[in-house]
Amino acid sequence: MFKYLVYLLIFSLTLFSCKKEVKDHKVKYEIEFIDDCQPGYSDMIDVNCTPHYNEVQSDIPYLNKEQIQPGFKWKYEYWQLHNGDKVTFTVMPQQGYRFIMRIYVDNSLISYREVVTGYGGYYVTNTLDIGGINNKSNVDGPVIEFIYSE
């Protein structure tokens, strides 16, 4: 009988000690606009960030170009980032914008990229400054991508 109790105790400790707690982190995507597109030029701009909520249409990140002016900050937060998740942040501007993209995890700046788009061509961008973690740092465009690791 005592032998069975020891086996049960060892089995229980093994079962419960192997269970890891999954920790949620907050990722915040931010765009700070420095220059707006001049009137008369194509000012379409879109944003894509993952992970994001997608339970209903209003959860999906959206950038309203009517709000954009110098100094405007667009933000989107996701509160279920886990170790090993791929984080991607892409901005697709047509002409005339200058902005800084930033990604924060648990309120700490992880990565940033300052981008300017010219006039005379669609989606032609140049990176002015870059810092932090970014697997796409060799790409001269408005994209930040990395695998989150605790």
C-alpha cells in the first residue's frame, strides 16, 4: 500500500510540475506621422499587423487616412502575445508620407523604423532610420518583422 502511495505521489508531482504557465504579453503597434501627403496626390495608405484580433471586423487594424496630419499617432494593441509568436508590422503608403513605425512589447520599445515616401511613383519608400529587432532590416521599406522571445 505504501508503495502505491509513493508511486501516486511521484506521478502527481511529475504531472503538475511539467505544466508551464503561458504568459500573455502586450504588443503595441504605433505610427507617428511627420508629414502628410500633399493635396492632389494619391494618398492611399494601409496597415497590416500580426498578431491581431479578428473575431469581428472592428477588431482588425485599420488606418483612417482622413485622420492623418503631422503629429497624429495611430495605435493598435494586442494583449495575447506569446513566446515564439511571429510579429509583423507593415505600412503601405502610396505617395508623400513620412512616418515612424514603432513596436512596443509590455511598454518597452522593441523596434522602430522611420520611412519617407516620395512623389512620382506609387509605394516607393526609403528608410531614414532603423533600430531594434527587425529580421527585415535589409529591406528598404516600411516593414518590421521578428519572432518574439521572452
